[in-house]
Amino acid sequence: MLGQADWKSAHSAEQCQQVETLLIGQRIISIQWYEDIGILRIAFSNGYALDMFHDSSFFEGWNLYGQDGFSFISLPGGACDHQISACSRSRS
């Protein structure tokens, strides 16, 4: 488990490398948004999960981008916004 302060800490470079080694190249098996508690969970094929939560009232917490103009953004205060491009909406 690592938080933002841990991730940015100079002495946590080894921890950051461990997380990257565990997740990079793994297949994403699910993405879940827990709206009531404001957590985005990304589950990977190796059994690990990345939980992202918002901890600021002034700044965006995280951004998730996908194909065809999809975006899901944690706005200041923990509210979320999503967008799907007109191109992908017209195919639905």
C-alpha cells in the first residue's frame, strides 16, 4: 500500500519500482467505480488491484483516458466527470 505522499517521497523509489514491476504489462480484468466512497479500483490479471481515491478539495485527483475520447476525471472535492466522444456515442 502506498499513498501519494509515499509515492512522492525520495526514499520510496524502491517501492515505486516494485509497484511498477507488479502492474506494468499486466492485463486489466476489471475497472470499478465505487461512487459512494469515491474509489476507482483497477484489478489486474496477477491478482493485484490499484485503488485510486481523491484527497484534495482544490485539485483533480486522477484522470483515466481510453479510446474514442473516453475520459473519467476525479474533480476537486471528489466529484467525478466522464465524457464519451460524439463519435463513440453515435456507434452505440
